[in-house]
Amino acid sequence: MMLLGERIGAEKAEQWGLIYRAVDDAALMDEACSLASRLAAGPTLAIGLMRRGLARALDGSYAESMQAEAENQERAGNSADAREGAMAFLGKRKPEFRGE
């Protein structure tokens, strides 16, 4: 793609893992809202740490990125959301994350 400047369709981009999902134009808003709801109901603390870690990795060194990842893993792993996720799994129920 980069060398030849060739365009690819949405379906091919999805197959190659370049995009999350290809949907018809008419279904776009419903799919986007569904995804947003899933993310909002998830472990928002961990999601936020992932996003910040990725952003920092773009400008930092490999060592800095690995250090930040270790710190983020520790923080997320010791969070109330991590405990809730484990308890929900053991209890075979849907987790109720609070971003803590």
C-alpha cells in the first residue's frame, strides 16, 4: 500500500486488521453506539491507562515505554475493577466496573 499507493476497500482493511470492523453506511451509527456502550461498560481505568501508554510510546524510548507499561499493569492489576472482573468471572456474572 505504501509503496504503490494502491487503495484498498473496507472489507480488505478489516481482513488485514487495519480497522476494527467494516459496516454499511446505514449501520454505522448503530455500530458506533454499540461499541461505545461496550467500552463505557468496560474497565475504564485500564482502558485509559492503555490509551495513555500508547500515546506516550509514540514519543518515548523503548525503555520508557516498558517502564510505563509495568507501572500501568501494576496500577490496573491492583484496582477495584480488576478485583471486580475476577469476582464476576468466578461468579459467572457480568462485571460491574466503576473505573476504580
